[in-house]
Amino acid sequence: MQRKKVIIIGAVAAGTSAAAKLRRLNEEIEITIYEKDRYISYASCGLPYFVSGRIKNMEDLLVNSVDSFSKRFDLNIKIMHEVTEINPEEKFLKIRDITNGNEFNDYFDYLLIATGTNPSKLPFFKNEKNICYLKTIEDAVILRDFVSSYINENLSDNNDENIKAGNKAEVKKQTANNDSLENEISTNALIIGAGFIGLELLDAFLSKNLNAVILEKTSQILPNFDTEVTDYAEDYLNRMGVRILKDCDIADYSADSQQRIISVVTSEGLKIKPCIVFMGIGVKPENRIARDCGIETGTRGGIIVDENLKTNFGYIYAAGDCVEVNDLLSKQNKIFSLASIASKQGRIAAKNIYNDIKGSGKNVKNSSGSDRKHDFEGSIGTSIIKIFDLQIGKTGLSFKESKKINKNAAKIEIHFLSHAGYYPGAEMIHMITIFDKATGEILGFEAVGKESVDKKTDIMSVSIFNKTDIRSLAKYELAYHPSSGAAKDSVNIIGMIAENLFEGEVEFIDCEDLKTIIEEEKSVKDYQIVDVRNPGEFKSGHIDGARLIPLNTLRGSLGELERNKKTVVYCKTGYRAYIAYKLLKNNGFADVKCLNGSYLSWKREQYT
């Protein structure tokens, strides 16, 4: 009896995960993989750190080699082979051997498309020689060699100190805001796009004493995050000497006779003269061959699949970054581009392909005997980025995403040390938790800090996935040691604050709302803003118009305040403000609110 044949297009996270699982399920299925690059199963998330030199050897990025993987799982792997066409009716592919241009057909019983994404490009650029991308290992090698060549040709070892001094002078001269009076900037590296890959590449430039300018067309870095978190990261980058141009797009550019970009003109009329241009404006699903053959794609360009990862052709599956994923919270399709999701999808697709083959009654055997379909219901999109020694994590919806679809969305901002303050090395973590103020369900979480961001994000990811009520966080039993946490973990504190909110023990006003009130001079006259910190803290910075009454003197100073006036209290992080709130309410103050996140959320500057 003829063996069933499965062809997989793409051999990175989803493709290799599917191939390995399919072989573990059955020894008789014929499995062929076509991959247009020369490498398979590599750690794409490590590419920026290979460029920077933190990962020394390219081989360290290779999870599997072609030879080892094919032998271990009895696979027919064809690298440097591009699938140019899918014929779903007759179940064959057209393939081109990139090394010699030869073309041929191959036939399948089942097909898995795992083609991933391609870097987005600006249409007016013409592949100039100093434009770089970072999607594949070959891209990383090219970029690393380009940076090294530039340094060797232009910057010698004996002038490193001059480079550093020059960079510092440039940073001092240039502000991070777009309202600078200058009209021309010279920079070693221009990074277009302030997403994950662009920000992670900063390490590759700054670690080599090269300066960098980031150009971002939206109003913030990491546009999918909230400014409640990204403001801290922007402040950190500014202090590192990175100039960030926001709300800024490219209007024009010039290239020299050697096809190298020598200047870029922004929509604000600012001329940037870069040596290296990195394009990091995002990715788009690589789905031309799927779309051309009638496979359904969505509004975001990804392949549409059902919960079993089947396309509109029952014997063609798709997995990984080329697929539109159901966001479990917003119920909208998204492109997440996360290796963790791709690997899960590859495994699930393999199980369902196997069950389809087994259900056909052909010569297929394995020990499990299960015919259950395996579903991929969707994702909540958990991710983390590392910029130098700063971590930024996100799971679920951002606050701005939540507000668009849920009128009950609210947030809690807190600032908490990564471990017990008395144990050396504690670092502040800034966190925002988004929840439904009617039901208590957690909708999202974001954090920024130098330690434990991954731990907090993972805890909240599991909580969101299990539709946890935010108040339940107060009951969590989390591992405690002075070097790694606190007796009352920050996750517990978020739950306790939520309990107080739902029980009417405290009321918040968000920083954005208070700033709007202050800007409206008539409105601010109806408010009294009370700073309950110490005089030294107040002197170092405070909200304009705030009255200093330290917490320990507040009880004896109640006569200085108007009981019937709207009152906002704040401290550094929120705890003293909460005590002040209770004191004022218990003494007849009718309308009192705590500033959500207190002064650290007001300034959103922490890393000095």
C-alpha cells in the first residue's frame, strides 16, 4: 500500500516542530520539507545579539542542522528550494532549485504551509547598498559584516575615546524631542521603526561606540504597548544617548553614485545623514503562493485557518507567522509573529494531519489510538523585549486596545522593587494591569524594569489565559526569598489594590485625566492636589500647584484643606497616598482620589 506523503513549506519554528511531531506519531508517513534559505530551525530571536557580538558563533543559533535533523526524524529536507506555485486541485507544487534554477513538480497528500513572514519595505527605496534588514541568518551575517567593515574603514582603535566624546557631545546638543531647532543630524546608524527588532539592534551599534537615531512614524516606541510603560523605556534610551524622533516619517532621500543612502529628509523637514540604515518597520506574512492558488487570506494578509489549522482546502494546513491568529481577548485576527505560537501551531497541525491520515483507513499505525482533533483556539500574545539591561514585557491587551472594545476597561499602575529592598540589588519595576471594572477579569499586563519582568509577565499571562478575577491575585502563593521577591509580592499587591477598588476603599484618578484638568485652568480651581511625601522629595520635583503636607503631619494639618473641595493625593509610589486617602475620608472629606501610580507614574522617569 502506498505511503501517504506530507510536504511542509518552511523549516523554521512551525515547519520543523510539525515535522518532528509527525514523525514521532508515525514511522510510515513520507515527509518532505522545502526551505528556500540555506538554514533550518534557527533561533531568529537571537539574531540581534549575533550582530552585536554577544552571541559569538553563528552555529549557536542553529537549533538543528539539515543533516542531523533529517537523519534523526527520517526527513527529506531540500534547502535552497523555493516553492513557486501550489496546485491544490491536483495536489502538486512547482519548485525551483535556487542553486541552479532547475524547476520540477512534487506531489502531496497533505500540505503544511509554514512560510513565515518577510520584512516590510518602503517602496521608494531601491535596495541601496547601506540598507540592512534582519530576518534570516544571512541577513544577520551581512549586517554584522557591514558594521565591522564600517568600523574598520572609518574608526580606528586609537580614537575610540574621541568617538565616545563626540557621541556624548552630539547627544548633549540634540534633544530627544521633535521640537529641536536644528535641521540636520549626522549619525552612524539610522533605525527606521521603533519595534522589537529595531530596539534590540541598538545594542549592536551602541556597544561598538556608534551613535543611533530612531525614526518612528507613530507617537511612541513599541506602538502595541501603552505609554504608561514605554515612557520609562524612552527616558532610559534618551539617557543612553539614543535620539528618538516620533510622529516622523520619511519624505525624501538622496543616494550617492555608489548607491548608498547619504541623507534622509523627514516629514518635518529634518535632514538625517546616516552611514547605516536599518529597516525595522515590521513584517508581513509571506503568502503569495497561498493567495494565488485560492487559499483564503484575511484583512491582515495572513492565511485564514480553522481551529484545527486547516485552510479552506481540507488537506492543506497552515501554521506559524503566515497565519492570522484569533486574539482570545479582542476576538480579532492578528499577526503575532512569535516563535512560541508558531511552535505550538506546528505541533497541533501535525497531530491533526496524522489523525486525518489515520482516519482515511490507510496503512498508518501508532500506539496512541486517539482520534481526537487538536484545537488551536487562539492566543493572548505574550512577549518580552530586552534593550541593553532593560526588559519590557506584555501579555494580553494594552489599555488603549482594551478601551476601544470595552467601556469598562480600567487600569492599576504600581511601582515595586524586584525583590526585598533590604537585600542588595533591588530594582524598580513599573507595571500596569488592565481589567474589566465590572467583572474583575484581567485583560492585560505590561511591565518595564531590569529584573523579574519575565516572572511577573508569565504569572499574569497564566492568569489572563485562565480568565482570572484580578482580586484573586491577592491570594496567590508565590515563592519568596529576599533575593528574588517580597513577602507581599507585587502581584499580590495588585490584587489587594483591586480588592480595595471594588469594595470602595479607594478611588483613583489616572494621570492623563489629572493632566487634562490642570490644562483646563477653570477646572483645576475646583481641585486641591496634596503631595504627602517628604520635603526633600517635593523639592526634587512635584506636580505644579500641589500643596506639600507630609503624611506624618497630615492629621494635624487638616484645617489647611477644604473638606468640600475635590482632593487628589499622591506620594512616590502610592502607599502613603492610600493612607492619606483613608485619613481624609475618615475626617469628612467628601471627594478624594488617589493618583493612579502616584508621582512615578506622573513623571515616568526612573533610570538615572
